[in-house]
Amino acid sequence: MPQRTVLVVLYDAVQSLDVTGPVEVFAGAERHTPGSYRIATASLDGAPVRTTSGLTLVPDGTLGEAPAPHTLVVPGGHGSRRPDPRLTDWLSRHAPRADRLVSVCTGAALLAAAGLLDGRRATTHWAYSDRLARDHPAVEVDPDPIYVRDGHVATSAGVTAGIDLALALVEEDLGREVALTVARHLVVFLRRPGNQAQFSAQLAAQTARREPLREIQRYVTEHPSADLSVEALAARAALSPRHFARAFHAETGTTPGRYVDRVRLEHARRLLEDTGDSVEEISRTCGYGSPEAMRRAFVRTLGSSPAEYRRRFRPAPAPARP
């Protein structure tokens, strides 16, 4: 098996977890399968860099002397907002030589500034997706997924999403069991699929200001199998259905139906990951009514059926102890 060199680019005001998250994943895979990865870090002049949190990272050397990488990782951070022109110049000249080009969080802005995302689909941290699209109109920015693959270029959403992307790359290189072993060691539990939204329903929606609407949000989360129609929820809030729907959207930024859909999907995902319940049982528990209705929701949102989702993202049973 050929050893793959993973080169991580460092610069001042880099986000530390954008660096250490993927590095820990590849290092864990190397410990599990010795000889699989060689990890190197480099900055423009080889000098230590200070991260946004104040930590100091000492690179292995300069970018000019760095080994030719199989996988080039470009992390994000405040330093990506006004990058050193020497860095974007180095990326434009050297990054295309890598077999895989990876960005974490706002590292996508560095790749875009170097012209490496033109004509490609990409993602970044949700808070910077509009800026990336505005500054680089040749890039097809998708703000929703936690990571996006477009040919040999892979971009991830904010911070911890870099771990999910790195686990996906390890699975591609070394297989599912190695990736799951690394995920369990890092207490990530399970790798999230790339097309999973960056936010959970509770985080994606704003918290309502008024108590009746906040109570509705709690009720939906705690009772996914209940009647969660607009009419039923409006009655709980003591509002007319029309007034309720308008007020809910105004205060949360999403419609009641979309919020219910997200909550049910997330609950179903957790049950598929954590339990051995059948798809039919889970569809009832989550309020879908039928396995087919749940299957349609999974395919529409995650691009896979519930059975395929469980096969890929539920950890293998631990081996029996002697």
C-alpha cells in the first residue's frame, strides 16, 4: 500500500481546530494502519504561526521545501480574510499538483482566491458562504452541506466539519472499518454524511421570542410522533392556523412544516445510528406513518435510503471479549 503524504498549510491567524481536527484523523488512521499516511505541516517561511485562539503551531518547514503531497489541506481562520499574496500565489502554482485538494471552513476562500474553485461546487462555514459567493461568482457555493466533493477538490463547512471530511477521505483510502475505528477513538461516534445540513433543526431555526412558540418548538422536538400539523400546533399555541404559521416563520426563520420535517429526520437518524429498531418501527416513532414516507424524506434530504444510511453510519458491533 503506498504511503500518502498529507500536507497541511499553516499561516498566522489560522483556526487551530481546522488544523488539528483533520491531523488527528489522519494520525489515528496511521496508528491503526502503519505506513498509510505521512503528515507534514508547512508555512511560507517555516516560522511558527499564532492561531486565532492564541496557540502557537510550529511547522515542519517551509512550503517551498515541503514534500509533494497526495492530499493538500488548507485550513480556515481569520488569516484567510486578507491572505498573504505569497500564499495564494503558492497555492495557485502548487496546489493543482496534489491528488486531492482539501479545504476546511474558510480555507475555501484561499482556494477561491487562488482560482482553484472556479467552475466548481464548494461549501464553507455558513456565516461566510454569502461572502464567498459574492467575492467569487465563478464558484458554485452551496451553504448547506457539511462537506462537498467536486472531482479531486473537497471543501468542508465550519471547524469540526473538517473532521467529518477527513474521516470520509480515510474511508475512501483505507475502508469503512478503519474510519469508524478512528471516529470511535476520537469520540466523534459516527461520521456524518457530507450532504447532512450544517445545522440541526434546533440550531438552524432561531429560538422564538414568545413563550407559546418556544413551547411549540420544545413540543415538536420531544413528541415527533404526535400530530404536528399546523392546525394541531396552532391549537396548542392558542392561535389561529394562519396567525400561528406567520408568527412561527417570523420568529424562527422557517415554516412550521419545515421545522417538523427536520426534527423528524434528525430523530430518525439518531435511532438508525443508536438502536436496532426496524425501519418500520422508527418510521412510526418519528411520525412518518409509513416506511415509504420516511424513505422519501431520507432520499430527498440525505440522498440515501434509511437502510443505506444505517449500513454506512452505524458502528460495527464491538468484538466479544474473551
